[in-house]
Amino acid sequence: MTIPIAFSGQNLTRTTLLCSGNSSVLLPCAAHCTRRPAAPSISTLVLTCQVSVHPPPAGVHETTRALKLPPHPRRKTITQARSPSSQRHKSTPKSTRNRANPLPMDQPKPTPSAAASPAGADAAPNPYAFTCELPHSIYALAFSPSAPVLAAGSFLEDLHNRVSLLCFDSVHPTAASFRAVPSLSFDHPYPPTKLQFNPRAASTPLLASSSDALRLWHAPLDDLSASAPAPELRSVLDNRKASASDFCAPLTSFDWNEIEPRRIGTASIDTTCTVWDIERGVVETQLIAHDKAVHDIAWGEAGVFASVSADGSVRVFDLRDKEHSTIVYESPRPDTPLLRLAWNRYDLRYMAALLMDSNAVVVLDIRAPGVPVAELHRHGGCVNAVAWAPQAARHLCSAGDDGQALIWELPEAPAAVPPEGIDPVLVYDAGAEINQLQWVAGHPDWMGISIENKVQLLRV
């Protein structure tokens, strides 16, 4: 269901950050909040606001086929049956509604994932799935490329939120080894809409987060002990530095450029995409990218990025020609927002997009704008997250409200997908709505998903 939340702050009016599932997020902006009827909808953050800003200056059930990923001795079915305990967490945890007592945030509970029998008998731990339970709802996730660490951002109806850093043993994983490190957890203003570590493992250890502004945290991960120092805030980059507006339009997402790591592109509800030079702390360029709020952004090349918006379009921008963009796809239904975008880093010809309140994953070929080359329709609920396999050109994973994470294998020519569609090659049943999914090159054998107040680590 969707729950609107409103906050107020200095020089700001109320805002609405709508999110399906059992959680909601709130951020400051010049907006007016409205309530949307309860209905199946995307769990990714969707900002529906009437914004008043000054325009910026120009400037896993196994199927008959095996997953063709690099051979792995443990690559088998990773399924988890729905258990009575998983159904009990359908409501927002009480800790997410207790604004006065943030102490439970520092008391994570690592628990093994288990496939419970229908009768509720003792179940054996799933050797391919590990769970860390936190006392607050989780949305944003990010893997570190340099250490076995997964960052998880809280999803609380409050100004005071928290980012927890979870460590795991990537060689000999156990339920006990997947745990939160309290000394590395830190407070965060407003719920982070996205987290991402510096993609260059050998570079400065930075963690970026977005909410009301883009923040960079110095997060060295060479010490994961209980006495390790917490990450420190290095810089706060907001759109007020890029325009004459008195308002700070919330950021819905961002993406860190892997080829040119000094660049971070942000997406905002004020219709703009901003490219920051984080080394100098200045705006490299800011574009009015869409007619409505921009929901996601993804880099392709060093100077090329794409974005999706509430106007229902996918647009590609080249920084060498800032006056023009290419529309590669538009929603088939008028006024249907596009919420998430994933660019295939292994084969830049393809990207995947998600529509609001849709159970389909739309696969696009930028060489053939206008019509998707494939649509994947096997989810039983709205799709919330999608990610391409980091080391395979034709595999991607999607997750949604049906509690399933599906791994797909596209044909060599995605346009050859039959009209009736294709079946996923692997299915993981989490037992509850999956809000977020991460699958990155730094840990290609591992996938992270967020389920209410739990973070699960899946070995694929």
C-alpha cells in the first residue's frame, strides 16, 4: 500500500514521497502531499509532487535450463518457502513508528534464512541465503567493491534515519558471519533514496547517499572490528548551489560514473539531472531533462547517461551536445511513469526499465528506439527493482511485490523473445515483498535484497 508522509523545515513546505509496500519515505521539498488509494504499486521511491522551484540556469526454482554464468560448485536452487513468521512482518515494524527511541537501531539480529515447513516445524538453514534482521525497515542497499560489506539505509518516517554497514564472509559464508557492525553505522538525515560506494576500489573509500541532497561519506573499510571509527561526512552537495532557488528539491536517485569516477549524476523531482564534479565540489552541468519528476539515472559511457521520468519516457543525453537528447522509449499508456532504469554495463546496447504498477520488465535496444525488444512478464506483482548480471551480457535479475527474485537469460538476439515471453532460469522466493536488489561486479557471486526490516544475502 502507499502511505504519504509530510515534513516541514526551514524555507521548505511539505512534501510527499509515495512508496508501495509497507513503508514510506519523506523528504523536504516545496511540495504538497496527497494520499493515493491503497493498490499494488512499485516499492521504489516515487515522488509525486507539485514543485515550485526556479528553473536552473542553462548550463529460485530451477527450470529446465541452467543459468549460464561462470561455473560455481554451489550454483543450485535457492528457494525459501513462505513461512508464518514471514507473514507476520506484513505490517511496518513498530520500531519504524517509534520516533522517540532510536536505540533499537544499534541492536541488529543476524538470523539464518530457512525454508519452513507448512506445519511450522523446525527448518534447516538455506545454504544459499543469509539474513540479517534490523530493527527498522530497509530500502537502499550498496555493496562495497573493496571489502565484503553491504550498506543498508533505514526507511523511517522521520528526519532521523540510519545507515548500517553489514559484513559477511564471501569465502566461507555462515549465518553468524553476516552481521551488522555497530561501530560503522551512522546517522543519516531523512531516508536515503540510494546508496553507492566509490566504484573504483583502489580510490578514496567514499560512500555516497541521496535524500534531500547528495552526501559523500569517508568510509574506510580496512577495519571491521567493534572499535572501528564510523564514516565521516565529507561534503553535502545540493541543488541550491546550482540554481537561485531557495528550495532544495529532493533527489530520487543518482549514479556514480565508473569510467569517470569524479562524476556523479543525480535525478530530482524538479525535472532536472545534475552532473557533479565531486573532486571540486561543483556542478559540471545541470539539464532540464524531462517534463516531470526524474525518477532514476544511469551512466553508460563517460559522458553519456540515460534517465527515466514521471513523463513516461527514457531519454539518453550526451554531454558533448547538451541541447539535445534521444527518446528511446515512451510508456504505451499515457501518463504512466517510468520508475527505474538499469543499463547493461557488459553490453551498452541494452537497458531495462520498470513502469509504475506493472509486473513487466521492459528490455530496450538503444539502436532501435520506440519499441522494446523484449518484455518479461512472469512476476505476480509489481516489479520494484532490476539489475543486470555484472559478468554476463544476457542475464538480469528482477524483484517485486510477489516476493520473488527472478533471474532471466535473454536470447542472443533479445528481439527473438516469443510473444508469449520466456520463463526465468532461476527463481528465489523470499516470502515477502522485495523492495530493493543489488548485483554488482565487486561481488558477482552475491546478490543483496531488502525485505521489510531484513537484508538477505543470496549466493547465485
